[in-house]
Amino acid sequence: MADSFGDRVAAAVRATGPLCAGIDPSASLLASWGLTDDATGLGAFCRTCVEAFAGAVSVIKPQVAFFERHGSSGMAQLERLVADATAAGLIVIADAKRGDIDSTAEAYADAWLGDTSPLAVDAVTAHPYLGLGALAPLVRIAARNGRGVLVVARSSNPEGRGLQQAVTSGGAAVEDMLLTGVAALNCSPEVPAGTVGAVIGATLEPTNFALSQLGGVILAPGLGAQGAGPADVAKRFAGCRPGSVLPSSSRGLLAAGPDPVALRRSAQSLARELAELMG
């Protein structure tokens, strides 16, 4: 059986630190890099990112929406990015936020986690608000193929907090109920430990759920442009298993481009700082 997603992330973090580099080729960012807002610009952007980040960070996280907006030519560039980054030894998380039921969830699982798909990545983000159980096809295929599913549980956008903090009939907040469910999945004999993780905003203070008990990878967006610094991340995720937390920076980090040398140095500096603070 392939190593679990959690094990592979932990090994990558030991090698290059916990930083996850977001790949967010928005129209404004492409323009600031002197690139055209089309498939040609996307391709040049992605090649620079792979050159800069390979060996400097443990994980990259392409935001799928910025590729989808260009249609089939944009998705072709995403496929190429996934292939090039994987060949360069980077772990790839597709920030696709998929989620549905039955055969549709199965199709999403095949697309992002199936071994024969050109979009196959190491992990995909998923929305649980059709019920955590509806993600079973993604979890099953991820477990079989040594990949991961990262459940959006606690997002830092203000629009989401009222829903995520709502109290369930059992007395727990929705976000803590989801995290408890993720932890239970990682304890299941059918699911290799670390297969299922969570997306938790790096700007958010801890809740009643002990994150050290999650048993999976935590993707923590919000480092940099959204206001969280390395010291904030280290404090908010203290006690989590070493190698299980991936603080993610997109806009803040990518502002160092388009020079790949400058981008690489910025990533290495931030990765070192995070590694020193997070242990």
C-alpha cells in the first residue's frame, strides 16, 4: 500500500519546512508580473513557480478557479502544472473545494484523486455542507491511492463564521462537529491515518476541539496578506503533530515574483522562519 498522504506530508515538511505556496494566478497578479491574462501568461506563471518552489517548499496549492476562468486552455495549463510540480518532487493540493453526493462525488473523486486522471493531485479541498458522509467516495479513493481530502471546516472569511460557529442539536459548534468527524475517519481501519485533514484559517483562535487529536493534515491559509504571521501560526497550532500543519501564503509570497530567484529566496526565508517557530 502507498504511504498515506499524512506520512508523505510529514516527510516533505522534515525536508523543506511546513510552508505551502499558494498558486493564485489572478488577473491582477499576472499583470503585476508583466504577463498576459490568458493561457500563455498562465503557462509562464506556472513554470516560474515550479522553478522557484521546487526544493524550497514542501507543498504547492493551485487555486483551481484561476485556471477554470480560462476554460479548457486554462485547465490544460493546470494539468501541466500538476505534472511538472509532481515531477519536481512537490506535493500538490488542488484548492478546488468540491463536494456533492453519490455518483457526482464519485466523479469528483475520480477527477482529482484517481490514478489515471490528468488532474490527479496529492490532495483536494472539499466542502462538507452536504454532510461529511457525502464525501465518502473521495475518502475511499484517496485512501486507496495514498492521497488526501482536506475538509473546509473553519474558514476565516466573515461570511462563513456564523454558519461554522452555529450550535448543533448535540451542543457542539458545526465546525467542531466536522473536526470530530474528521478525527473519527482517521481512526477508521479502512482509512490510513492522515488521509483526511481539514482547512482551518490561520487567523482563527482555537475552539473547543483539540487540533492535536485530528489525526490528519491541517491546511492553514491566511499567512501573509490575510494578516497571520509565523508567530501567530505557531501559537494557534501549538501541540499539533510535527509535520501536520501547512501554513499557506499566496498573495504575500507571490508578490516577490516574477524573478524566480527572488521568489525562491522569499519562500526559503519564510519556510525557515516557520520551521524554527513550529518545531
